[in-house]
Amino acid sequence: MALIVQKYGGSSVADTESIKRVAKRVVETKKKGNRVAVVVSAMGDTTDDLIDQALSIDSNPPEREMDMLMTAGERISMSLLAMAIHAEGSRAHSFTGQQAGFFTDARYGAADSAYSSARIKRIQTERIQTELDKNKIVLVAGFQGINAKGDATTLGRGGSDTSAVALAVALGADICEIYTDVDGIFTADPRIVPAARRIPSIDYESILEMASCGSKVLALRCVEYAQRFNMPLHVRSSFSRRPGTLVVPDGIDPRTLPNLD
């Protein structure tokens, strides 16, 4: 039995039909005999819309209140996905970042920044493990945590990727699957360059270089975390069954990794 952490980005859960499609995929993974934990982003452009609303009220909003506001989008996604999984006949349990045990430093105000964001200090996985042991699918709101004061914090752009990898490491998962709207990592953006080629597998150093040069497939901090703890990543589309791209440490045979259908 493999333990798989899946992360679904905003485009993958953009509306209720998309959430239903994701639920079917998650349940399918579970029915293959795997234990499954899922990290979700906010639906579509929800985070950007919340930022715009905040700025329309106050051009310089308090950072603490911005972080409190920013956590709302992922909570909506996780709750709706839990309902969709229930409708598929499986059991799910959703957690906010705080409930999932994501403890961060004290920084606020990272909703539109990849740099001045809160950093994960530790993850206490007891509640998640309890629900996994009950044979449930666990859902976690990405991009968020809690600081020592008990206040909500956010992890910056790409923070749900970081949440997913950190959770995979904390749980000792076999692989972390990052679902997006493209079929893996390409030599160029396939939405702009039709001749771009999918890269079947890549090492951490190469993907870090791509991320530092502006590639938006994976957040830089997410890859750094995966490299530090040798967590294999599988970047693939939630809209297709194509194999995607594996980001693996040296010495790991991709054929030994789970759920590579």
C-alpha cells in the first residue's frame, strides 16, 4: 500500500464540474489500494479576486487581516472536494492549515509575493494520521498555516505546492503528485510554443534552474524542499491521463514509483 500526496491547483478545481472530476480521480487512486492525502488550492482566480476586493476597500490593508482573508479560498475548495468525494461513495475529512498542524514563523502579508512569505517550521501530523488510519481520504487547505500567536499565515505564491511537498515529507509519502493544467514539464511553455517537448524525467538541479529563470510549473521553494528530503515529484495534468514529468533524486528508478498510470 503506497501513501500518495496529491496537489490540485486552482485551474484543476476552478468550478464545481472540475471539482467533481478531481473527486473521481482521487477516489480512483484510493480504490487502487493507496492511502491518499490531497492538498488543494483556491478555485480559479479566487485569491486574485480577494486581493482586488481588499485593495478596493483599503489600499494598504493590515497584513494580518490580509492573511486571514487569503485563507478563505482554499477552505472553500477543500470543503467542496470533500462533499464531491462523499458523493462518489468514499469518505473524506478536510483540514485547514491550522487543523492539519502546519506551524509557521510569524511573517504575514505574503498573498502576492513569492519572497516575503511565512515559512513552515514544523508539521504535526497526528490528526491527519488518525484519519488516514480510518481509511479516509484526507484533504488539506494549501498555502496556509498558523504562527505561534495562533494567527493564520500564508506561504506566498506557489504556496500550495510547498504545502503538498512538506506534507508528503512529514507523512513519509512514497510520492507527491502535482496536478496542474499542462501535461508535465516542457522545454518551453506549450501554450505559447506548440513545438515544445515534454520532459519525461528531470533532476532537482535542472528544475531548480528552470524555476529560478521564471518557469511557473513548480514553485522554487517547493523544489528546494523536495530536493532537501529526496521527495519524488510527479507533475501531470488533471485534465488528461498522460504520464507527465517525474522529478526524482539520483539513484531512484522511476519505474519503482507508485501510481504511474
